[in-house]
Amino acid sequence: MITITQTQLRVYPLCLGGNVFGWSANESESFEVLDAYVAGGGNFIDTADVYSEWAQGHVGGESETIIGKWMKSRGNRHGLVIATKVSMLSTRPGLSASNIKGALEDSLRRLQTDHIDLYYSHTDDPNTPLEETLGAYTEEIKAGKIHHIAASQYTAPRLRLALETSQQNGFAKYVALQDEYNLMERSPFETEQRSVLEEFGISLLPFFGLARGFLTGKYRPGITVDSVRAEDVQNYQNVKGYKVIETLDEIAKENSTSIAAVALGWLRANPAVSAPLASARSVAQLKEIMQVVTLTPQQVALLNSVSQ
């Protein structure tokens, strides 16, 4: 277990992404993955109110609802760290104080819990003053409905301003940033955001740690993959991308582990990262991503080189 910087949250070094629950994984499949994750020592689950509004016939909240049903049926809420998010659901947009209050109550109801361990601003809301947003979070923390807050998909300047606003006004502050970061997408984290995190002593919880599935190794030259994310990885299917996969292959063999585990191990080797996020539609996929591997400095340097 690791402790997320500036919190008392002790979590497994892989955060299980809940975006697939109720979307590409039905309720039964989701329960199987969640059961296997906990059986393997996992305790950190990430979701959002907007998951999976994008799917035909969905209205959002499907993932939270499944997780809530699962926690109630298993009676295990006390042993879990649950993260969810606000601001992107079409019926609950933005970060106004009134929307945060309403969206939080909705999420608590769907999750069948009385508190959220880590509550994210899912995306920035430049139309709402930071003082209003952070003030609203502070009130909910005082009420015990939120334990910590974090930012998702904030630019470096806006994250800095939010953190400064909290300091200047005595508001609760973001304890982490969640954004895309992986071997195929190293900016803007390395070029812009990392310096802000280091300055304020907070950490990154990277999503798309496996580059939408590309870094699992299932995408190879001449192979057609049946996946809801297949179109999303087309930009990675080139000389550079396949060189990264080839290198992951070599390191995976050296460590007797999966390619996905090596890609996630590269993220963990970065001192700015607390725990990467990854999702699984099946127990077989979960077994690949739950393997925690520590890479040597030489292996990290090699991956740094081929992914530049």
C-alpha cells in the first residue's frame, strides 16, 4: 500500500478505473472485476457521475450505481477508498456551489455511502470563481461528506491559481491532479504540470495509463482488435508506437510479467506519481494490470528514450 501525498489515504498502487462499469462491462461482469480486484488486495476505485452518459440510452451515473450496489451487497465500504467526480454530466454541469451540492448528493445516493474519500473537479469551470468552488468544497468537507478534493484535467496555470486561492483564503486545497499521462502521451504533464505539483507538494494520479489499451500489447501490425477504444489508438500505431511495444515486450520478459504491468511500472517510477489508473472489462484483463513491478533505472531510462 502507498499513501497519497498530503492525505491519510492508504491505497493499493493501482487505482481501478470505473469508466467501463455499466458501459463495456455489464453489472455481472463489473461485479466479477470488482471482486477480483479486492481479492487481489485492491482498495482504490475511481468513477464519475458522467460515466457512462456517452453510451446510447445512458443518462450518466451508471458506473456509480453499479459500484454502490456492489459495495452494499459485499458490505465492504469501510475498507475502500472511493473517488468520484463532478462538473461534466450534462444535467449537472460546472463547479458552482449549488451544482457541487446537488451533484454530491446524487453521487452519495448512487454509491450508497455517506462520504466520498476523494472528490474531483472533473474539468475546470472558468465561468465560476475559484473562491465559490473551493468554498463549497470546504463546507462539504466540514460536513463530513467529502474527505479530500482533487483536480482533473486542469492546466498548469489554473491548477496553480486554484492552489494559491486555497492558501490565501483558508479553503480546502486540491491534494492531487488527475490527467492523461503514459508512455505515448508525456505532455503536458512533463512540460507544464509537473513543476506545479512539485512546488505545492501534491501528486499525479494519471489516467489512460495504458494509452487507451495500446500499451497492453494487443495492438500489433496487421492485427485487427475488436474494442470500443480501437479508433482511439490509431495515432499510436506507427514506428514509434511499435518500438515502445517492442521495448515493453523485452522488459516484460526480463521481469516475468505482463506488458501492461511494465507500462504502469514506468509511471510508478516517476516520484510525482502516487498511483496510476487503469480499467478492466474482465478478470483476465485485471490480472495483467494488477501485477506491481519495480523497474530498474536502466529499464526506465530505456523506456524514456524510445518514447521521446
